[in-house]
Amino acid sequence: MSTFLHQRPLHNVLSDPYPLSPRSPSSNPKPSSIFNKTTLLILLSLLAILGVLFPWTGASIALFAGPKISESRWRGYTLAEAVSSVARNGTVIVCAVSQPYLPFLNNWLISIVRQGHHEKVLVIAEDYATLYKVNERWPGHAVLVPPAPDAQTAHKFGSQIPLPRDSYLAYGLLGFFNFTSRRPRHLLQILELGYSVMYNDVDMVWLADPFPYLHGEHDVYFMDDMTAYLLAYAFRTIDDECAVLLCLLGGNQVKPLNHSHDLPPPGKKGRTYICSCMIYMRPTNGAKLVMKKWIEELQAQPWSKAKKANDQPAFNWALNRTAGQVDLYLLPQAAFPTGGLFFKNQTWVQETKGMHVIIHNNYITGFEKKIKRFHDFGLWLVDDHAVESPLGRL
């Protein structure tokens, strides 16, 4: 647009200031151009209308309107608009991420692209830098639900070791608690809008399509964070520290391939150890009830220095306390293993080869350690396959 605004009139550029022979004014008519003021106004008006009707045209508008107008557009982008834009067949896949963890987002996205489900992905940005970056590369696929967490809060990474003693949980920081406690509110809002929703942490990798495993008409689907029935029993009979040690060691006792899909038995603290990092829900009253109960449990267990709570125990309490009213479904362990099993028990990995669907890089803390582990197992895709991601190379 600036080219047209500052370009000299065409007839001045082409006219000869030193003509060889005199010319009459009638012999030098003023050239016409399709790029006159009226045409430009019409084009810009059309682009503005398209931007309102179709969010993904925001990138095109930005070429003419500049980055500030584009950023303003995404600031006002609502969760309802975003879900409506990206959902396919009534389903949306969501994650929550902040700027430092965009490499993990990209890695996760590459694995989803390979299964053909990336178009239904919605990134819930936890800072404005992430909102703008994702929508710059992939318009309409990121939304920020205000208020935005402060920078320190948003940049705490989740997936840590789920230690059973709440008072010394590794991810027991006030910032991270505030960050993750927003999750059930987002998920409930999506359910209230009438969509099925899958939530993933971004330290996951898809090796196969998970949707065939979501059969039936259950309300809530989830994966177990324990590696064995033995460990679930151990939480009732031995100290928490010993049980944690067993988890870290991985153990050889795992669920049988034909294990029950019911909610597992509770541990010593009276609750189960289901992972809150991979959840699929249909927009049923049962699923909404679980989310509402999760929110209530978080409010009843506020973070403090004495009790550094996180969202996973609250999710488990919500499941346990609604189990008789909600249709719950435990996903097969062979397809959805916890990191404490997949990365620590190679005998089991070989025995279940070809069955793995989504791998979670948990039971380890730290940004660099997670990347190294993915590298070691050939699951860090960003370095060699960034072009497969809708975000490209970041």
C-alpha cells in the first residue's frame, strides 16, 4: 500500500522534459490506472470484511494494515471464535504453552501432522508473544484467554514427577499452580460450547492416531500415571518415599494387555494417580461435571508454602468423587504409556512394539533433559523435520 501512496503519477515519470518536437496537449493523453484511489479503497474494504468473516485471513490483512493492527485483532480473538474456526467434525485438540516452550509445541505438532489431525489443533497461549508468533505463522490457531499470566508464571514448564507427597511436589510453585489451574476452566468452556476436546501436554509425541482408541460413548478418557497394579497397592502399604523410588526405577510389573478400563483403585491417600496431561472428553453432562468438580477441588486446595498443590491431585479427586455419576474410561497402557514405563523399561517396550500411540516425556524434570531424552529415543523431530510443522522452523 505504501508503494501506491508514495509513487509518482505515471504520466510524470514517462513524460519527456526535453521533447524533440512540439506536441499539442491533446496528443499526450493522461494514462489511466486500475490502481486509483477508488480501486484501492474497494480492495482494502473487501480485505477488512474478509478479516471479520474469516479469522485466517488476518495474515493477509496484516500485509496491508501493519503488525499493530494484526496484533490487536488477535488480542480480541475469543476462545469461542477460535474453537469454531479450527474444530473439525465437532472436535478440537488443545494444548497450553508459553514462549520458551515453542520448540516442544513444534515437536508435538510435527507428530500430529503425520497423523493428519493438525488442522483441529488450538494452542492456548499463556503469553502474548506465543499468541502473536503462532498466529503469524498459522493464523487462527492460537488464542489467549485473559487475563494473561505474568511472564514468570507462564514460563514454568509442567510435566514433572508426580510425587505422592503433596508437600514437596516438584512442580509445586505458585506460578505453575496458577498456570495449570486455568486448564479445567478452558476445557469446561469448550465443552459448554458443544465440542469434544482432547487435551495434551506438549512434551508428548504421537506415534499413531489415537482417535480409534476413543471408541464407545464414554464421558472422559484418560491414561494412568502408574506403571503397575503393584505400585498402586504399594501406596497403601509402604512409605510414600519408597513408592516414589519404585516409580523412578520403572519396575517390571506392568498392567496386562487386556487390563480393565475402569478407574483404577485409589492409593494410600484415597485417590488414584491418573495423569491430567492427556484427557479426551465428549460434551456430555458427565464430562462437564468432572471439570466443575476439578475446579472446585483446586479452589479447596489453594497453593501455599506449606502445601504446594498442583492440579493433578485435584483432577484425581474429581474423578474419584464423580465416578458413580460419570462414564469413565482408562485408555490401554500399551498404547498410552507413562514416561516412567516407556523410557525406563526397554523389555516392555520391545514386547509391546507397534502398540504405542502417544508417548509422554514425564518422570523427568528440566527443559534440556527432556530434549536430550527425546533425542536419545529418536523422538526429537524439530531439528530435521521442522518443515513438516505448520509453524515451520522457529
